[in-house]
Amino acid sequence: MSNTDSFIDEVSEEVRKDQLFGYMRKYGWIAVVVVLLLVGGTAFSEYRKAQATAAAEETGNAILAALELDDDAARAEALSSIDASGGAAAITGLLQAANLSEMEDDAAAIAVLDGVATADDTPEVYRDLAALKAAMVTDGPLSLEERRATFEDLAAPGAPFRLIAQEQIALLNVEAGEIDLALEQFGAIALDADVTRGLRDRAFGMIVALDGDVDALVAAFSAAFESDQ
């Protein structure tokens, strides 16, 4: 390489360095801002997580303290005074409603359950559970038709409490004298792949109480079990 070429390369390199430094002086603040935003965003996220954890712990401690009270009225008042939102508020409401039911204040229990079921920030699973619990109160303000409609909505395929809702529908049919239909529904519950042992035992118990054909159901259950093996 000639001296001329070497000189040109050195000059070109210096020009590129000058251009790079110029860009850094002109636009370097953008990189600084980006770094600050990243660091600040991470710090804010960690702060929010810490706040959420502290709030959850505070709510949990308040719930435990309320449940440890021996007096039903004091327990209900303590649960109702807990400041929570979302899932925590739903759990608190469900516990409060259960306590009111124990106090035989069904109207107040249903009012709390309705609040849980209709709150915008209530997770769907708690909303369904609150609606189910409210419809299961036989002496509540809901009519038989309203209770049945609620159970039918909750018994839809894929619903988290569909089998319990189906059990309630079958019980309503027993009350209405629709024994054959109820037996068919209890049999379907007992044979469902997702049924729990407790619910299956209750279904078998109702079939026995209603003089249903238990032997046929046991045979169908055995056949379904063998086909899954």
C-alpha cells in the first residue's frame, strides 16, 4: 500500500470517528433517556409488586383475624369492614355470606352474594360461585323459576360448577315430582368423567332414595370405567 493510500485511510478513519462523536453528542441523550426509562420502569414495577404483596398479606391477616372471632355478629361485622378488591373482595364476601347464613340471615347473605356476583372486578369463577350459592338458598327472595334459570346457566358445558348446578336442577325436579327425569339426571352426574367422589356418592344416594335402578347404573359405571382403561 502506498503512503498516499495509507494517508487516505487514516483520514477516512478520523472522519468516521468525528462523525460518530458528532452523532453521540447530538443523539446521545436519547440513549440516556432510554436507559433511565428502563431502570425507572423496572424500579416502579418492583415497587408495585411489593405494594400488591403487602396489600394481599394485610387482607389475609384481616380475614384470619375475623374468622378467629367466636361471636357470629362480630365476625360478620369484621368481614364486612375489610377493604379489598378483585378476588380478595370476592373471597371476603363469600365468607361473610356463609357467616350470615349460619346466623340464619338469608336475605343479608343473598345481598352480599349478589354484590360479589355483579361486581365488575370479580373474577368469573367467584362470580359463578356467588350466583350458585345465592340460588341454593331455598328460603331466599329468588323464585323457583329464577333459581332454576340460574342453575341452568351454571350447568352449561365447561362451566366450573356445572355438575353441582346439575345436581341442584335434579333436586328441583324431585321437588316438582319429576322423579324419572331426576333419576336420569342423577345417573348422568354419577357417570360423568369429571364428577368428584362426594358428588357421585350423593347421586347414588338419591337414586337409592328414589327407588332407581342402581344395578343398571353400577353396570353402566363399570363399563365406562373399563372402557377408559
